[in-house]
Amino acid sequence: MYDLVLKGKFLTGGKLIEGSIRVSDGKILRVSTGELKGEETIQIGRGKVILPGLIDVHVHLRDFDQRKKETVETGTMAAVHGGITTVFDMPNTQPPVLDVKTFERRKALFEGTAYADYALSFLIRNNCRDAVKAGADFYKIFMGASTGGVFSEDFEGDYSCAPGIVSVHAENAEIIAQNPERPPEAEIRAIKRALNAAEKLGKPLNICHVSTADGIWAILQRNLPWVSFEVTPHHLFLTRKDFEGNPLLKVYPPLRDEEHRRALWRNFSRIPLIASDHAPHTPEDKESGAAGIPGLETEVALLLDAVNRGMLELSDIVEKMHTNPVKIFGIMNKGLEVGKDADFTVVDLKREWTVKPEDFYTKAKWSPWEGRKLKGKVVMTLLRGRIVMEEDEILGKPQGVRINAGKGSA
Ligand SMILES: NC(=O)N[C@@H](CC(=O)O)C(=O)O
Ligand SMILES: [Zn+2]
Ligand SMILES: [Zn+2]
């Protein structure tokens, strides 16, 4: 029984308390405001805070035929480097995860190569029998084409087939066809269609990378308890002006005008999930117009920097990147509770550093925030009681395992 005690300040129930967490065999054994004994004690120093392991529900790890863009290894090293202990892998791979055989191949690929824990997905597009057979942790539907070009001809049919929660790329295919620059209307039209289907079907739906004022208002107004949504750091911190200055910032849905970014912040408290949509491409692919921005190694630090600027609280990060992902996606083995996996993200709120993509583990060694000075950094990541990253070093072998969302053999 490997037994460890983490001592220091930790955030639980939105409150910062001083105490210790006893970990045994990778699980949380006790949480106490007093002293706890263990074979090994890690004292988390002053100025640092222990957060429950942060979860990113929207990550493209590529691999398969796109190992040049990213592999499961490099992408999950980037994850633990950025303070993410569980990643949700997206299925628009080459080949895409559209059948049971490819799902099984992807499942096998992750074993022994992932540095973070992971959730596996299945891409639904007129393939209901395989979708039901695969036993994925979550499902993906594209209403309009994005990277990889696969999208639904019958969104409602695909959504009604899904055996579990669906994450949906909500951009309207017809509008995209007429307006390749994908105006806000493409997202807004698709979100309203998705909400109508969700109202009718009453099945869990998670709307990816919401980027527009009317899009977020439509979701909040409809207020369906089984509908959640994500917002990305690039839509929170960047606008179309940044894209006009740097074509690398091409992303779907596109960076929007300032009024949309402001609308996201005005409704920040009601955003359930922050997810990176980490979408790595090679420099050549970006040159030839590939859409997507890497985000795993900057997302938490950007939010910590914003905490220091008074734009949000530390507890918001825990809520939108730990508590809500666990609740919304039904992750049975995660949570800052006794008996759950001992995953932790240790942050130093006062650490000032400059974003240097050459120090990244992702293969996509560029960032919109290159050269930016940030105040706040992830300094240690623990996965099931073991330190897997400390001060930018990845420690140990890949030991990530599949989450237990009540599916698969996990
Ligand atoms: N967001 C992007 O611009 N690209 C993503 C696909 C997606 O999330 O739509 C990718 O896989 O490259
Ligand atoms: Zn998308
Ligand atoms: Zn994506």
C-alpha cells in the first residue's frame, strides 16, 4: 500500500483550507484540517495551492496517421505539464473513430502510452449500430465540417441514436458553405437547432466551444438541465483582431469581435465547462490553412493570471475544470472525496513566467501567448497519488488509465 500525505493549502467546496490529504494506493484516504501520518509527506510550500486534478473535456490527441501533429504520448505529456490529469480525446482522427474496429484500435493505443487519464469517444455519423456497440465514454457529432471534414447529414437522427452524452460541434453546414469565414450566425443557427433537438429528446448534450453572445444567451435562456456547454481560453482571451494580426490563429469556430468576448465574460459564472479544444497541427498544415490552436500547456496558467487580475476566482477553475466535468460526464472515480483517485494540480499563484513554446511537450510548439508574461503557474501534477510532473519535468512512465464513466471495461 503506497502511502503518501500531501500537506498544505487546498481548495475544497470553494474554500481554501490548510490541512493534509492522506493518499493510499492512488486513492484519497482522508482529508483533514489537522496532521496526518504517512510513509512519505510532501509539504506543499507557501503561496501554493493544491487543486483537485483538472479535467479537460475537449482535446485532439491526433496520433494514428497524424503522428506528425501530435501523439497520445506528446499530447498527454503536454496535459500533465499544463496541470490536466484527465483528457477527453476527440474522434476526428485519421482514420476517424467511426466504427468499432477503430474504437478498439484507439483504446489499445492509449494503454501504456498516456501520461494522463483519459476518456475515449466515438464519432456518430449515420453509424448507429457501431455507436451503440463501441461502449465509448462520450460521443461526438459535428453539425458542420471542421478538421477532418466529417459531419452529420441527419443531426437529430445521430443525436437520438447516441447511447450516452454527446459533445456537439455546433456550426451550420449550409451557412459555412456560403460563408467560409463562419460568421456568428453559423454557430447561433446550429445551437438553436441543437437546443430544439435536446428539448425534444431530453438526452444529455454538451455544446462545444461556444463563442458568440447570441449562442450563449440561447443556451442560458433555454436553460435545459441536461444541456451543458464549453468555452475555450482562446475565445475568452482573444478576438478577431488577434487573428487579423496572426493567421496562425485560424480556428473553428473563429475568434470573434470584442462584443462576443465580453458577452462570454458577462456570463462567465454560468459557463459550466472551460475546455482547451487543444488542436495541434504541423507548421506546414497551419500554413495551408488548418484550423486549430494548441492550448493544454497554457489554459490553466491563463486562468491563474486572470485570477490575479481579479477576473475570476480560483474556485471557478475548480468548478469548471473539475467539479462540473465529473458531474456532467458521470466520471465515477474522480472527485476530491475519500475513495476517489488522488489526482491533484498544484499551482503557484504568484509565480511569474514567460510563455516559451520551445519548452512545450506538445508537438505544436507555438502559442498565441508566446512571449506573454503570466502571473500564475502549474508547478506539480499528481495522478493517482504519484507525482507525474514537477517544475516542468515529466516524471516516470506513462501510467494514465481510462476513466470509469460506467462504460467499457474500466
Ligand atoms: N477547433 C478547430 O479549429 N479544430 C479542431 C476541430 C474542432 O474542434 O472543430 C481540430 O481537430 O483541429
Ligand atoms: Zn469543434
Ligand atoms: Zn475540437
